[in-house]
Amino acid sequence: MKLKTLTKQGLFAFLITVLLVNTSVAQQELSVNLSKTIAPIQPTMYGIFFEDINFAADGGLYAEMIKNRSFEFDNPFMGWLQPKSDRHSLNSNSGIATAIKYTGNPTNTTYCRIKVNNDAGYQLINEGFRGMGIKKDAAYNLYVSAAKPSGNIKTIIFQFIDESGNVLGETKIAPTTADWKDYTVQISATKTEAKAKIKITFEGTGDIDLDMISLFPVDTWQGRKNGLRKDIVQLLYDMKPGFLRFPGGCIVEGRTLEQRYQWKKTVGAVEDREILINRWNTEFDHKLTPDYFQTFGLGFFEYFLLSEDIGAEALPILSCGMACQFNTGELVPLEELDPYVQDALDLIEFANGDITTHWGKLRADMGHPKPFNLKYIGVGNEQWGSAYIERYKVFEKAIKSKYPNMIIVSGSGPFPEGDYFEYGWEELKKLNAEIVDEHYYKSPQWFKDNATRYDAYDRKGPKIFAGEYAAQSVAIASPKNKNTWECALSEAAFITGLERNAEVVHLTSYAPLMAHAEGWQWTPDMIWFNNLDVYGTANYEVQKLYATNKGTDLLSITNKGIDVTGQNDLYATASKDIKNKTVIIKLVNTSAKTQDVVVNLLGKKVSSKGTIIILTSENLTDENSFETPNKISPKKADFKLKGKRASVSLQPNSFTILKLKLI
Ligand code: AHR
């Protein structure tokens, strides 16, 4: 076509085409130097941040199905219903439950006394955590403490019921004594039901006392009695996480000092663990969950056990004597900090101490005589200002003088920049802090723009724990945030920058970890569950791909000698795994177009056969869900190499991993 023959519109269309052709990216040539390790990649590089937010512990990972099992919530009958009507139209006269205080029991304070006047009429129902998920033919262990002070209650009947009251399984116990006695029975479900409840009725009349009414699936993680939800732990295990940080987050600090997380109250016999209101209970007006309490059935011993089970280093974070600065910001005076510091020292003894020590003995009594081999301890969560630095110094001195090899994690506050951040870093550097925790809840664009964040960090300064991060599709703490593919892809791009800086970045974790579909307060979250099912989001898939393909040695990957950090919407990192003799190249294309890339593999020979793993989705707004849990999931295929050149067409908006064998 000759230019002079073009109409005005034709000329316009032609110019647009020329412009597009000129801006389209030509094939990009990258180079990986296989023979030079830049830095080791720490085994802890990709880990897990666990916090009891969004019903993650009670109502989630901790498989207990009864809410308020020991009648110790602020309202002792929260979660319990006493319907007035019954099958013979007798009503409230049929019986009544009252909460009674034990004398002299500071931790297990309350039990329930039921006066049964008419056994055909009275019933007590527990609603579970937004219902109970029961599975057809699955067995459940039911425990109860009961005493029969007067009258003649012959049988206590426990039934699963659905929302219409249909019975989906039943079991009974015969209380025998006037004194407290523990009973254990099994109940099987005749049908799968997401919103089951448990109904308790009686045969006989009189007074009956009940406490610790507890129900767990038999099929828990590792088959442990009163254990964790197997399906949820499986997702964590599959990530092969390098560490498990617990128990949070702001929950460590508490809204007030009184409500801080105190690990000593979470160990020992479960029934003696003192209940505490969950600080997320009414934190957000957009998602009030007044029935959110911490029973600590999942306590520090169980966190250590979980870390061990999933092959992760335990990373407990403790209160440093400062309540959450977004709430009351209460401070323990420096001269009264001793008990807080002692908690840290005792925790190390609990984890690692010989069984002849006070806390080591408790660990052994709980079933783990071998030490947990704790290496890390965190002091404070999102604290800021001089008050934090003053307290951190006291902790550091005490911990290091007793346990010089313990690695201490400090914090730089809630924001990844600004005055608090600058001040915290300046002071922590002066103190030669070992690992500093940074948090960022930012837009997808921020994540893409910040893939170079750590390029200029001092290699001789403190190491980095990117301890809480997640791309927010709307805004931080907005209830409208979604786990979109756009967010996950932007994180994938950003993580190339974490990995490329493995010399200084030693630990990283997405946050928050998980949420109950009906009980959440904060979104986005990496894993979503309801009472029956669980799925990993696109963000989970990104985390898992990095964690399971991290390699041991960082390699350089460059374009004309320059790191690939988002030029032409392309991000890259490369590593090798010396144990498996594998080269791992990660490429993130955040453009809406296919990008052709050639990777030149220099310095060592690689086999012509490899593997390609691709994670992508058609639309940036796509998400995984309970209905389509694998919509965004990695696809694997064989990959062929021509000589030393790996040619790959990167799909639009995709995360690609090439795995090649060293020969
Ligand atoms: O992950 C949710 C919260 O975000 C954490 O508790 C806190 O540390 C951060 O502000």
C-alpha cells in the first residue's frame, strides 16, 4: 500500500499499527551464569505467618467443633441455644441451664448446671463455628466432663442435627457419679452436612453438671487426638515452608497489655488454659465477630509440634511490653519489664531445655522430651518509636547473655517507609540487630515497582524478614479486597526481588495466612476454608511455587549485564539446587502480551530435557474459589533445550519456571 493513496482514517490506522509494531518488545536475550554462586538461599527463605485472625485457630486449624465448650466466654452461653419448644409442646418448664463458678479455679472458672424437669422437652444445642462440618460415615470423638449432684439422669444423648432438626448421628453416655468424671464416646455422621449442630438431650430428670464438652474429628492431622484439621495442615505441609511464625501479628501485642498473648497460659492441660477474648473480635466495624475467643487449645506446644511436623523452623514472636499502638499503646514501665523478659527466657527453656529444667519438664510431660531446637525468637510485632528500642535493648541483653546463639528478630513497625520505619532501622542498625521484620500491605503496582527494594540494602547490615506482605486489590484492610490473579502475579514479580537479594533477605511470608469464609475479619488471605472444605488462592500457588523451587544457590540472570527487574514488564531470578543438580529459572511476565525470551546458560552443561511450569489465568480479576479451587494452578510440561539456549514464549500475565538438569 502506498502512503499517498491512503485516506485520512487509513493513515491514522497505519500510524497506530506502526506505533504498535515499534513498541512491541523484540525477543529478549537473558544470560545465566551457572558456575558462580552469588549467595546461598537460606532454607528459611519462604515460610508461613500464622495468626489467630479470621477464625484461623479456634474455628479453623484447631479442629474443635464446639464453640465455647467450657462455658467461659464473657457470656457463658454464647454458642449454646436452649430452644423453648419441644416435641410435646412442653416448654421452658422442661428445664434450664445456668452457669456456675467453680470455687478456687482461676483458669477453668465456669461450668454448666442443667436442671432437667421434663426429659421429653429439654434440649441444649451448640451451633459450632458458623455450623459444624460433618462428613458421611466419618467418626467424631466426643468428650465431656459430667457430674450428677442430684436426681436421676440416666442418659445424656448427643445428636448431630441439620438445620431442619433431622438427626444425622447419635451417641449416648450414662453418667454414673455425683463427682466429676470424664467420658469419651464416638459419634458417626450419617450424612455430609456443612451446617450441622449438636443437640444434647437427657433421659431422666434432676440436676446434671457439664463442662468441657468437646468434639473432634477422629481423622485429624497425624491422627492426633484433639488435633488439627488435616486438610488445612496438608496445604501448609505441601508448601514445604522454611519456618512457621506464630502466634501473629497484632494478637501478640493485644489491644491492652492485659489482653496480650501470654504463651505460659497456652501450655499444660487444655482444660486449664485460660480463655481470652480474641483481639480481632470487634476490631473492624465491617466485620464484627463478637463470638471470637481464644481457647488456646492450639497453644505454644502445638505450634512447636506443627512446626516440627511440617519441617519448618519455629519462630515465636513475643510481647515486648507494649500493647498495640493502633489501639491503647499501653506501655510497661522499663523497671517493670522483668516478667516479660522472663517469659522470653522461659520460652527458650520450654523449647530447648533439658527435661530436668522446670519448663523443659513441662514440655516432656506434654509428650515431647526431645528439645524442639528453637533457633529464632521475635521481640515485639509492629512496634515503633523510642519506647520499642528501649525495650528491645533490655530483651536483647537478657536473651543474648543466657542464650548467645539464639537469633533475635526485631521489628521496623507497620509501614515499609516513613518516619517510624526510618527511625527504627537507624536505631536497630546501631544495635547490630540480626534480623529486622518489615511489613507491606500495598497495591499490586507497588509490588511491581518494588522488585528492586532490596538491591541497595547493606549486605553487612541486619538481615531481612519480609514478615507480612500481601498485595491489596482495593486498600489495606478493605473488606472488598480479593485474592485476584493480578495481586498474586504482582507478588510473583516482587518475590523475584526477594530471591535476587537472598544475600540479605533471609525469611519471607505472606500474611494473613488463612480465613474462615464466614468468620473472617481481614482479607485477602492466602488460604480460605469453611467447615468442610479448604482451598489455596492464586497467592498460595505463587508462594508454593517459590517455596518448593527455591534452590540452594543464587545465580545471576541478566539482560546485557543488567538484572531483570521489570524492564519491559519482565522480572527474573535464577538459582541452582546443588543437591538435586537442578537449575531453576523463574520468569514473570506482567504484560498483557506474550514475550519471547531466550535464556543463555553459561558456564556449565545442562541436559536437553527439562520441565516448564506455568501459572497464569485469562483475566487479572480471576480468583480461585470453593467451586473452582484449581482455576489458577500450575501446569507442568516437558521442556526441550537447543544447546545452551532455552527459548520460551512467556504467556501474557504469567509466572513461568524452567527446571533444567545440570550434567
Ligand atoms: O496480618 C494482619 C495484621 O496486619 C497483623 O496482625 C499485623 O501485624 C498487621 O498489621
